Amino acid sequence: MTIGHAVAVDYVWTVLIFAAIGGIAWFAYGMEPHYASKDGHRFLCNTQEFMAGRSTERKREARITVMPDDSLHVVQKKGLRRSMHSWKLVGVSPDPPRKMAIYVAQRHFDDQPAPTQLMLRLPRNSRVIPVLDEVLARHDVSRRPPSTGTA
């Protein structure tokens, strides 16, 4: 084996190692975090805030607790800080991505709805789905999208 051949093999191995690391990072970045307690009232998922139908920030991991009054206590990670807010479930997406369920919550201040909405991304087979569907049913929220021109 010549020295030139050995150097070429070293370059090939270096490129393969970096490609493997890049592939693993790409795969890990695309994974959706999810954890649900046995009763389905506490869970972890990706969330994204919207205002007037436009995204106001990127997806963030959040810990959510369904409270006895059917409000959602949401703790979002924002860098090294955490923000805590109370939201009320207002609907579910009629056409979510494959193997996903998308629920929509709205922020409330003094029982008045705010323009900010929160999208909750959950796996379709999550223990949380029946709990959130029950909350929607108790508040008689339609599973159909609102008709055009209505709030």
C-alpha cells in the first residue's frame, strides 16, 4: 500500500463519519417529542403560536397539563427560560398531517379571548387524544372548521 492510497482512504473515512453524524442530526431534528402520563392529563409535545393565521414563532417543546376547569396550563421552553400561560381548547384540525393530530387552543385574559392561538402537535395514537376530545365535547366545540366570514 502506498502513502497516497492510505491518505485517500483516510479522507474517505473522514467524509463517511461526517455524513453519518449529519444524517443522525437530521433524523433527530425531525423527531417530534412526545410523552403522556397514564391518565393523559399531563403531556409533552411541540407547539407553535399563531396570531391572525400567521406563525409568530418557530415550533417549541411544551409541557401541558389539562386542569380540572378544562383549561390548558402550558409551559414553553424559550432558550434557557420558560414561559407559563393558560389556554383554552377551541378546536381540532380537520386535515392534519399523516399520523398526527393538531389541536388549537386560544389564550384568555380575564375570560376574554386574546388574538393569539396555539397549535398542539400530537401523534394520532397518543393517550392525550381522548382527553382533549372530551374537553372539546364538554364545551360543545364543533370538530368542523368555522365557515368563511365567521370568527
